[in-house]
Amino acid sequence: MTQTQVPEQMTAVVLDAFSGAEALRVEQRPVPKPGKNEVLVKVAAAPINPSDIATLAGRYGFKPELPFTPGGEGAGTVVAAGPGAMGRYFMGKRVACLWGGQGNGVWAEYMVASTRGGVLPLDDSVSLEQGAMSTINPMTAIAFTEIAKKGGHKAIVLTAAASALGQKVNRLGRSEGMQIINIVRRDKQVEILKEQGATVVLNSTDADFCEQLREACIQYDARLAFDAVAGPLARQVLDAMPPHSKLTVFGGLSFKPAEASPDALIFKSKSIGGFWLGPWIATKNPIQILRTWRRAQKLITSDLKSQIRTEYPLEQAKQAVLDYQGQMTGGKILLRMDSQ
């Protein structure tokens, strides 16, 4: 293993129980050592995402053995490499890093990542702050537009549309001539999206929401929806779309099962599916993944740019998570692992 100026100990966030932010603590841990086809990343920054909140509650696609360090994505510099050619390739490079549920996540001063999809090189034009947020949401936004185009859809329905991801989907979709029917739950969120150029933004708390949604789906022939909420809203969206429509669930912000009318499924040939970024990427070959990543990098400063609401030092991770849970729109919250 090649290694330069790596300390013995590091600061890391640790989750002791699947009970949310209150189970988080900060401690000193040994710096991990990369094995074969792995690298050690000195992490600079990491965002808090809805998937992180689900992980803290034990409601995500993987459930690591407690205690562990959470954090799904971030960015930093590779400072050590285990055996393998790819490790040597990444040595010294600035990278975006992803956690796949094995070992420990990104909310630490150092993390071990696999060279097989766990690290991606950052363009020189991308800062470490933007790089920290350049994988999950940007790649998901690209995935949604690719899925829609492949299916011949010129309009989609999008819930939780004022989120960081929702705003990216809107910008990217509009640039490709796609109509987005946005669903939010506060008037302030309606204003945010309309100020950014969205033309159809519906508030799910309005008394006539279902009728507004049905009319919009008919007007734009929207037969594909991406839903981050599930629960009763899933049924409202599915019922509003024309026959032969599909609702794709990619989140569970309601913490309730996605509902559906049997009549819609049986007599109108509507369906419900799911989306998870990791398996979607796994369907692509290495060249396709590289092309998608390069496209995301080029758009990070425009359509796929993330706004930063505030930053917290790593030691205040619990407060940062609570802040994010209290307001999940208006910009991302970053954890900073360095003082730069």
C-alpha cells in the first residue's frame, strides 16, 4: 500500500441505533487501511440527503451492522491505495466518493472506497463542495430524463419537486423540452419553482389538488411519474394519470407504503415500479457509466448545480441532521471535514 502523511486517528460520526439523529455521536477512530482495489480518501465535505435520513432510521436499501459511520456521498482526495492498478491510478486525485453500505460511510475525516464504482474523478472545474454533491442527485436527475426519453414521454409528474433533486430534474427536463408537472406541499415551494421557470406547480394541500392534477395529466398526456413520497400521494398521482401510466417510487418521505387503487391497476393497466440509482447504474457498461459521469460533470455548474444553504463542522453532525430534517428545501447542508 502506498501511503503519505496519514494519521493514526480520525474524527468520525457514528450511529449506535436505528433511531435517527439522536443516535449519532462523534468519536475518534483508527484511520482505516485500504485493501485490494480500494483507496483511502481524505474527505473534504459531504452533504445530508434524504437517503441518509432513511439510513439513520434503518429504512434504506441496506442496513449495516451497528455501530457504523453513515454518509452516502462526499468528495475529497485519494491519499493512499491498496494493491491494484486502479488504486495507483486514483492516487493523489480529487474524487467524488460513494458508500454502498459495506463498511463505513463518508461522514468521517477518512473513508475507504472501492475503485470499482466507489470513487469517480472530478473535473478540474468542479470544486470539492460541488463534487461532494455530484453523484446521487445529479446522476438520478440524468436517469429520470433518460428513462422518460427512452419511453417516449414528453411530460412527467414529479413529487417533492422543490427538493434539491427536484430542482435539478426541472432544469434538466426543461433544457430537453420536457414538461414537468410538479407537486409540492407548501405555497413557498410553489413560489420557488415558479421563480425558476416551472410552469406547472401544484400544492398537494389545496382542496382541489386532485382535480388540478388530473387536468394537468390529461392536458400534457403525462403517463410517467417519479414519486419520492409514497403513502396516499402515490394513489392520488396514479389515479390522476391516463390509462397505461406508470408510477415510479424512488423515496418514502411519508414513511408509509405506496397506495394504489385496484381499479387503476386492473381496469386501466396502470402500474407501480421502483427506482434505485445503484442498480440503474449497474445496468450500464463501463463506457456508458463514464459517459454519464462526464455529462454530469459538465452540467454541475449549470443545470445540475447544487445550492448550499449552510455548512456544519463534522463535530456538529447531529445538529446538522436535525436542521436538515426541519427544512429539506432551500439548499443543501454540508458537513465539512476540514477547515479550508
